[in-house]
Amino acid sequence: MKTGIIILAAGNSSRLGRPKQLLDYKGKTLLKTIINEALETNCKPVIVVLGAYAKEIAGQHQHDQINFVINESWKNGMASSIVAGLSTLVKKNSEIESIIIAIADQPFIKMSNFNNLIEKQKETGKNIIASAYNETIGTPVLFKKDYFEALLSLKGSEGAKSILKQYPQDLETVAFEHGGIDIDTETDYNNLISQQ
């Protein structure tokens, strides 16, 4: 199964007041952490969607295996970044059969989180595989081609969660132990750093 990864990194981190993509964690930026784990998988291409602070972030993350997409409409919310990433990916690779959508601020993400999604898809035959943590489901999430159209018609700030809610019968989950830890505020970041 040909699978691509789209990393959403376009937000302006309004609650943090500085780009969370560039926060340092264990000597790497948060974005670098997830890029490295994505590149460890067999998934290709890996696309990073940038928006706010795009120049600054791209400048620090140059890598010949990464495709950057600039989402000029990032202010319209996460949906616009999913659309920007997926439409670029499909243009570049018409034979893509599934995609994994990930976000730039889950510091505990590992290559195994991506691979577990793919394994679970093969095992169950379901077309949506989401990560489960803290009594919710979310990213990283795998969608088979059947849902590309639905993803491309997303609007606003909701992201892909609306699709997960809409098709529970076609959805399976895998546990992502620390998936609930993401960085939205200075407090979140301080908590993360204090646990290193």
C-alpha cells in the first residue's frame, strides 16, 4: 500500500505567542522530531504544510526528502492545510493509496505510531485508522483513498475529525500512549521540558 504522510505545521501558535514548530525538545525542534520519525517509515512522500512563519520554519528544516507546501489560506483553519497538503500529494503521486495526517506538536510521536496505523489497516480492512488517547481519537490518522474526496472538501477549523464522526463503521483505532500531550501554551511546554 503506497502511503504518504502530511504533517500540518501551518498554525500561528496564537496561545503560545511564538512558533511552536520551532520549540526545542531534546535538542531538536518539535517539527524536526516528527519529520525524523516520518522519514524512518516507508511512507513517501512526506509533505509538510507551512503557513505562519513559513520562511523561518522552512529555513530550519531543509531536507531533500521533504516537500514543503505553503498554505496561503492558513488563517482559515486546519481544513485548508489538509486540502493544501493532500492536493499537492495527489498531484505528485497519482498512485497513492492512503495518507496519514499528523500534526507538528505531538512530541512523543514515534515511527511505530505511523506503522501501527498501517498494520491495523491491513489487519482490519477499515478505511480510517485513528490514534486513541485520553478517551478521544485523533492524529496521527490514516485515510484510505476512498476518503480523499471528503478530505478535499473540508472547510474551517475542524480538521478531519468530522469525517471520523461521520463514518464510525469504517473506523478502527490504535493506542498512542502519550498522544494526548501536545503543546498549545507556555505551561504545556514547561511541563514537557520539566519531564525530560
